[in-house]
Amino acid sequence: MKSTFLTLLFIFSMGITHAQTHREKEKKIRSEVKELFKNKQANCYDQVDAITDTHGKIEFWNICTLENGYRILKIESYKEDTYYQEIYFEKNHSLVYAKETENYIPKNHFLQIPWNCEFYTKDEKLLTYISHGHGKTETDTWNPDVIFDMYRQRISELERIKK
């Protein structure tokens, strides 16, 4: 009986240790990528480089091409009381970090109901993500891998913008 209890205790403690280690790794990934993104973003100018209307709303594009293969795409719009923002951070045309924001802000009001989700990726694989607020991530049908489809769609749209 004592040996069974000790075995179960050992297995349980290993599971907790593994879970903590996994969370710590995710936190480290988020911290390192976020720091790199902030450092690179500091070298970008906040200007509108292109305007599109392909999604039934006017979208403002900021494209920041940096040294060593880094690039940041920021797309912003406002429709039906909601502000939208997508940010894609890439290295050598491979997604490293993305952030999707939807912020309900009625015109002429201070009220805001924000939602955003940050995605951390490597080699076309989602490493981790973190969501804040109330939005898409609360539905049972939401899949975080959708960020890759969104990114590919935006790259396709970017290629069609006349230079």
C-alpha cells in the first residue's frame, strides 16, 4: 500500500513538474520574441504605405522592411464600431509573431471592449499563443492555426498592391 502511494505520488509530481516546465518554456518564448519584436518595431515609422478595400472596409497598411530579413506588416481598419488591427512579424518571409486585435469602440464614446490574441510561431508551427479580453478565442470552433491562413492571405494581398 505504501509503495503504491509513493508510486502515485511520484507520477503526480512528475506531471506537475512537466506542466510547470512547459509553461515556463512558453513564457520564455513569448518574452524573447516580444522583446525582439519591440526592438525591431522601434526602427519603423508609423506611416500609411498603402490603402486597400478588399474586405468591405478601408484598410491601412504599414510595411516596415528591416535589416537581416525582418519585416513588420501592420493592417488597421474600423468598421461598424469595431477597430481592427493585424500585425505580422516575419524573418526571411517566415512568420515569427502575429497579433490580432478587435476593439469595440462606438463612435463618439470612450467605452471599449477589447480582445486580442498574440501568436508565437516557428517554421510554420504554432509554438504558443495568449489571448486577452472577450472575443474569438472563447468559441468552441476557434482554431489558433487560423493565423497561418490569415498571414498567407495578407501576403497574397500585399503582392497585388501596385507598387
